[in-house]
Amino acid sequence: MTRLILTPNLPDPDAAYARLLAAHEELDEAESAAFNARLVLILMNHLGDPELLDEALKAAKT
Amino acid sequence: MPDGDRYPLAHRLYPYARSADQDRDAGGPAHHPVIVVGGGPVGLALALDLGLRGTPTLVLDDAEGIGEGSRALCFSKRTLEIADRLGCGAPMVEKGVKWQVGKVFHDTDLLYEFDLLPEAGHKAPAFVNLPQPDAERFLVERIRTAISDGAPIEIRGRNRVTALETSQPARLQVETPDGPYALTADYVVACDGARSPVRKMLDLDFEGRVFEDNFLIADVRMKAEFPTERWFWFAPHFKSGDSALLHKQPDDVWRIDFQLGWDIDRKAELSEDRVRARVDAMLGEGVDYDLVWTSIYTFQCRRMRKFRHGPVLFAGDAAHQVSPFGARGANSGIQDADNLGWKLDLVVRGAAPDSLLDTYAEEREAAADENILASTRSTDFITPKSKASRMFRDATLALAARHPFARAMVNSGRLSMPSIYDSYLSMPDALPDGPPATRPGAPCPDAPLGDGFLLEKLGSKFTLLAIGCAAPETGLAVVACEPTPELTARYLGAAPSALYLIRPDQHVAARWPMADAATVAAAHSHACGATT
Ligand SMILES: Cc1cc2nc3c(=O)[nH]c(=O)nc-3n(C[C@H](O)[C@H](O)[C@H](O)COP(=O)(O)OP(=O)(O)OC[C@H]3O[C@@H](n4cnc5c(N)ncnc54)[C@H](O)[C@@H]3O)c2cc1C
């Protein structure tokens, strides 16, 4: 029973993707990696549910 | 330093004296019910507990007293409660520096602060900082008074155990300044420290992770205005180490810890110039201090697979080791002693089956896993070992300054908490409305009671705690009381009344809304290891 949403869920996927890229503009490789790490931690906290987190970790692995 | 000691002594407490056991030509070696190998904090606490219960206990230590240098510093509330039960909590609390506020810094920024014991109504403070030699001295002094009151305890200094056979009874070979002699014992408890010669004699495993990092300890004496708090820095602006810790001790001494990394020249780093350069950078120019003690340590997180091997039981650092983050070494070792004392006493008296000792191993192995897990996680945060783990560590620190959620992830050591024993001995919870924190297996939280405190009244024997109900007549000691706000919060929850069966180590064995004598008697015999 997957509760993690892996079907389209963003009202405007192209715009969201563009915003993610824009956030990385003018960051060098190390800064980008650090930014991503902060972003993951923030989203992980928002997710809250440990089972959802497990599913997300699994989805990212494969 | 007296000749022949392995290390300089801070306190010479049990000088070698020839024992009659060394002069037995005929009749074979002298026999003792319990021999404790090692008079560190764990062996001493165990001998004291056993002796106060009336079980004859012989402690063999290869030195004549307590080694110099601070080593353990933070003694937890649970340790102080156990010490109080054994009659030496008061001097530890009196001499120790009480603290409960910690501050965590990153570079120059204060990330957050925590308060360890926001809850009132406990006799013992959250922690005291007390140098280990003082703690051991208080234990030995308490043993001396217990002996003069008739407790059958003997400590033999400069008695080094050199061989052990796990026969029935166990056979020990002991080296003394007057030469070797032999002893036999029904039970041997190995409290002989991290390098445990007994563990090696029996060729037993000791597995886990060794961490590749070095920490420099400098104990400095100075008049300083820092508050009595635990201060921890990640990547400190003064650059004396990858992390740093400042902690107050009694008598104007401060414990300072610097993380040095793996590839270092230990000898060079211990030179006074190098140590002073680091301390100066931290304290600022012009602060006057004496270096009292310095040392470099590395650490490991590991444990023996089994704490019991026939008549030999392992406790303290001999059985398990953790990193110092979280102050779980001596504190968890004292809890081993607390768990083993009453069980060994009952078994030696024939009042409980030998299998009760298996529950010591079961309960304390699980506790060691908990401690190792907590201390490994702290270590992974403090000394990240991969690029990815450093990146997430730094990201957490960066977020923690602004967002509370990240503060909860910052891990500069999760300080020692007692374990809840989900073991065979703990009865199913029959008080479903009761607070989870006092379910069977849990250590009893303290609460004000009358003109004193609950834990003082519970003592060292199986006891029925009856709150708002009558205790049945069972022959067990009874503490009966009416609900107070603290007792309600800690023991009743939504239940109108509760009857608790408390073990001699002040952990909950069973609880009910109320119960009859037969139910209580069955739970009591279950908690003594009866298997039917
Ligand atoms: C730098 C540092 C800081 C620490 N800080 C803390 C802290 O803040 N809080 C905390 O709880 N813990 C702390 N610890 C851990 C703590 O010091 C140990 O966990 C504790 O000393 C273990 O006690 P023990 O009785 O098991 O062993 P030990 O204290 O090592 O005692 C073992 C005893 O056995 C004797 N012995 C050894 N071999 C033989 C033999 N063959 N025959 C007879 N006797 C023998 C030794 O002489 C010694 O007296 C710290 C440790 C270090 C290194």
C-alpha cells in the first residue's frame, strides 16, 4: 500500500522544475550540493511520517 | 607513585595486606560465594549492593586505589538515585557540580540551548559533574562504613587475577607481592575494565566499531566566570579542534575536550605548548590557568555477544564500551551493577533459580545496544566519516540556527537515560490507562512523598506501591499513599488507582488498577525468575 504520491501531483510540473533549476543558478557544485542537502532535510521534516520517508528513500534508490 | 602500581594513584585506599587465604597449604584453595574482579566504579557498586544484602563478596583489584586523571565526569540522575539507594548519593551530589543547561554553538553562533530536567519533584539533579576518582572514593568510603556495620565485603588491593577456569566452582589464580595463590568461587563477576584480562583469559569476542578520531582532554584550573552549563561547539571559531566541549568540575577545574582528527602525532599534541596553544585560543588571551591533567583518547562502540558465560558474568566496560558522547560508560556500568546485585543475592541464597542471572544478561545486553546505538549516532554526527554525512551534518547545523526542526537533529551527545527492560521478567501491562513511562520494565521516576521522596521509601527490596488503593497482605514491603499531582502524572495517568510491584533495583515488575494477594504473589515469583 503506497501512500507516497508517485503519480503527477504538481499543478504545473514544468514551472516547478524550472523553479528548482533557478534556485541552483549561480551556485557552484559544492554550494548546489549543500543547497540540496538543506532542501532534503526541510522536505523530510515536512513529510513527517517515517513510513512515507522510507518509501521515498526506496523510490530514490531504484 | 608507590612501586609496583601500573598507574599513579589519586587515592590509595586498599593497600595490600596478606590474607589468610594465601596461607592454605592443605585443604585446597579458599572458597567464596562471589568474587568481583576489578574495583572500578562498577565492581565497587556491585560489591556494595551485594554486601548490604548480606551476600559475602570479595573484590580483587590489581592496584591499591584509584588511578589519577578524571576520565568519567558526568554522572546521571539514575546513577545518583542508585548511589542514594546504596547510601552514597549525598556526598556525590554535595561535591559534584550540578548542571542541567546545555548550549550548542556552531562557529560563533549559539544554535540553541536545552534544559535536561524541566520537571520538578525529583530528589536527584539531572546530572552532576564529579571526577571519577572522587566517585570511586565515595563508594569505597561507603563500603568501609558498611563493613563496620557488618556487611560481608572485603577488598584486596594488589591482587591481580592471572588465570580463570569456568569450572564449577570457578577457579582463579591470583598474583600478589607475596606470590600467587588460588581461590574458588560460585560466581565471578568480571568488572575489570575495557581491556578486561578476564575476557581475554576466556578468549571471548568483543565486537563493534572503532572510530578513527582522537580527542584531547585538558582539565584546567582557573577562576572563570563561565556559567555552570555544558557548552559544545561544532567547528568552533577559535579553531582549536573540529569540535570542542567545555564543562565545569568541582574546585575551579574545567574539563575541555578538543576533537583532533585521526592522523595526528599523539606525543607532539600532548606537549604543554601545543595543549596551551589550543586552550589559549579558546579562552582568549590573558586568561591564567593551570593544566591539571591532559590525555588523548580514542574510542569504540562495541560489546560482548553474551554477558554471561556459566559462572562468569561481565559488567561495565569489560562487557561493553561506548564513545564518551552521552556519558554512558560509567553510568551504564553502574546500572549493570544495579541490575545484577539483587539477582545474584537471591541466587546465592537459593531464593531464586540460577536462570535469573540469564535475565541480567538479557536486560543489560539490550541496554548496551541502546547505549551503543545512541552513542554511535552522536559520533556519526560529531565526526562525520563520509562526504555525504558531512554535507548533511553541515546542512543541519546551517538550518538549526533558524529552524527548530533542525535543532532536534543536531546531535552533540544524547545524555545517558536508563533503559526500560522489555524482558521475560516484566509482566504484561495490566494498567492500560497508566503512563507509558512507568510500564513494566521501566525505572521508577521519583516524586515528592510526605517529607521526602518516593525512591527513598522504595528501598532495596521487592515493594508494593499502592496509590489510592489498598495493598493486599502478601508479606512484601508496602508503600501506600494517596495520589498527589506528581504521582498521578507519573504513575496513574487516567487510572483512578494503581498497585505497582517494584523490583529491588527500583524498576517496575508489574502494575494493576488493584490486585489480590494471589495475583501479586504470582507476579513476585515470576519477577524472581520462576519459569512456570
Ligand atoms: C576520557 C573519558 C571520559 C569519560 N567520561 C565519562 C562520563 O562523563 N560519564 C560516564 O559515565 N563515563 C565516562 N567515561 C567512561 C568511564 O570512565 C568508564 O566507563 C568506567 O571507568 C568503567 O568502569 P568499570 O568499573 O567498568 O572499569 P574500570 O574503571 O576500568 O575499572 C576496572 C578495574 O579493574 C582492575 N583490573 C584490571 N585488570 C585486573 C586484574 N587482572 N585483576 C584485578 N583487577 C584488575 C583495574 O585496576 C581497575 O580498577 C569516560 C571515559 C573516558 C576515557
